[in-house]
Amino acid sequence: MKATQLAFVLLMIGSGTAGAVAMPDQSQLQVSKATPTFTPPAESALPDNAFGQQVREGHALFVDTRRLMPEAVGNGMNCSNCHLDQGRLAFSAPLWGAYPMYPAYRKKNDKVNTFAERIQGCFEFSMNGTPPAADSPQMKALSVYAYWLSTQAPTGVEIAGRGYPEVAQPQGGYDFARGLQVYREHCALCHGDDGQGQQVAGEYVMPPLWGKDSYNWGAGMHRINTAASFIKHNMPLGKPGSLSDQQAWDVAAWINRHERPQDPRLVDGSVEKTRLKFHANDGVNLYGQHVDGVLVGQGTAP
Ligand code: HEC
Ligand code: HEC
């Protein structure tokens, strides 16, 4: 089956499994593409006092998460790998676009989430780890950092630049072979031929895109649509917006057909049950589907 046909079948399966009531996507933000005007404060503006100290700590945890919080991080990632320029960059889910929008209801866990709970979600899935407690010193520092970046932003009003604005699925869907081509030409130089990133002295200097040190099957980035949005606006690093929508979708599909750590919400040890419960209505994704006869979503050994 061609990828484009597969995408269609996925859509059909996706809409069928929830029964009569089609659930909306579980966690995706719908954000605007309006030109960002908000500017977070400069680091030089930080006061040299107890508050400034907390901001600096939060910043350090955000950019050096794996090294500073080994007990909470189960892969090779730092927060700033997906929230670029230290959580400051527009269209890269900047912290200043997020902080003023919480508490907020999230379909993903079906409750109103505080900002700390939202961050815990990224620890559990994107970092494949064990979230720190909401009242832990680390969570406090991360929240203080996000609060400071949001200085003078309005609360409860979405500001331009939040999230990764949607890149609509191209007419013909996506294609793995084309995705591999894009990958070789535009990504492999940094992320490696095998998607494993690059390490220097045991630390990643280029993050992995799949495998045991990548985001897990429960992470937002496992959705092809979310990865395509991130990629279109942020990759190749230094050349944002240079790929066509089609290229972004093709390479996102190529990345997200590869194995990564299991979804920690795994139901009864069954990929099929987990697909029905958590993935059938979660954007465009391959979890629990067969690609070239192989079941996707089996997870990697830790
Ligand atoms: C593998 C990529 C990845 C990593 C690593 C990652 N995140 Fe995220 N993060 C995402 C995605 C994807 C979203 C959802 C964006 C959307 O829904 O459009 C998100 C959303 C968020 C949001 C909410 C954004 C909003 O506007 O509501 C916050 C806050 C956040 N992440 C913080 C963190 C923190 C703190 C860390 C490190 C502990 C982290 N993230 C690590 C990918 C990642
Ligand atoms: C010049 C080097 C470079 C190139 C080329 C590049 N990336 Fe990246 N990529 C990075 C770096 C570095 C990060 C982490 C950013 C940070 O920490 O500031 C990243 C982050 C990512 C992430 C989120 C983090 C993760 O590991 O999951 C994805 C997904 C990604 N890149 C995909 C791509 C794709 C797809 C291409 C090709 C279209 C590409 N990159 C090309 C350097 C590069």
C-alpha cells in the first residue's frame, strides 16, 4: 500500500473507532499564524536578586535538562531541543506563548491543567521520563523562568507566535520514499544517517529523532501533523520555512514511522488497545498501524 493510501485508511480507521461520537484531537493546539510582535525580556534585564537567581536556575534546567535532572529525564533530550532559542522563539512553542494561557483544559488528560501539570506532560512523554513534583524546586524554577519570559504579556489571550502553527496536510497525503529523500538531503548532516543525532563525550550535541533516546510514542511530536508543523517552522536549523509543506509532511512521516520508547500509558500491554484508546483520534499518526507489514509502536528497549 502506498503511503497516501495508508493515510486515507488511517483517517477512516481513526474516525471509525470512536463509535458514533468523533472525539476531537486529544491535545493539539489550534494557534494562529499571525506575525508575532511580542518580545520577551533580554537576559541582561534580569535583576541580581533572589528572583533573578530563580530565573537563571529555570533557564539552566530548560536548556540542560538531561544533565541536570537525570532522575526526571529518560531519553537524550533537553526542553530547548523542541522549544528553540531557550524557549524564546516564536512558532517554536515559546514559553511566553504558553505561560499566560494556563490553567487550561486539555483533552489529553481530560482535566484542567495548571502550568506545572502541562510541563509534567512534556516530562512524561517528550522527555520519556518521570515528572518532578509540582511543588519541587525544579518545577518552581522552570515556572519562574516561563513567568519571567512572559513579562508584560496579557493573560488568557492567545498571543501571536504561540505553539507550532498548523501546516495543512497536502492533497496527496505523504510519502515515505520522498521523506527519506528529504531526510538525506536536508537533515542527515546533523541528525545522522540513522536519526540518532550526534554525541560528543557522551552528551548529545545534535538530538536524536528516533530510537531509545528520542521522544516516546505518547509525545505530541509523534503526530505527523505536529512534527510537520515543527519542522516547517524550525528545520533545517538556521533555514526555517525553506521546506515546502509537502517536504515537511514527507520527512515528518519518515521520522515518525521509526520506533521510539513505548507510550507510558500502554493499556494491558497491548499496542492495539493503546491505539484505540489514545491514538485513534490523535491527529495523523502511525502508532498501532502496519507499515510494510511491520507493526509500528512496539517501542524500543530502554
Ligand atoms: C520532543 C519535543 C519536545 C520536548 C523535548 C519538550 N517539548 Fe514541550 N511541547 C512539545 C510539543 C509538540 C508541544 C505541544 C504543542 C502543540 O500542542 O501545538 C509542547 C508543549 C509544551 C508546553 C505548552 C505550550 C503551549 O503553548 O501551551 C509547555 C509549557 C512545554 N511544552 C514545556 C516543555 C518543557 C518544560 C520541556 C522540558 C521538560 C519540554 N516542553 C520538552 C514538544 C516538546
Ligand atoms: C544544522 C544542523 C541541523 C539540520 C540540518 C537539521 N536539524 Fe533538526 N535540530 C538540530 C538541532 C541542534 C536541534 C535542537 C535545537 C536546540 O537544541 O536548540 C534540532 C531539533 C530537531 C527536532 C526536535 C528535537 C528532536 O530531536 O526530536 C526535530 C524533530 C528535527 N530537528 C528535525 C529535523 C529535520 C526533519 C531536518 C531536516 C529537514 C532537520 N532537523 C535538520 C539541528 C539540525
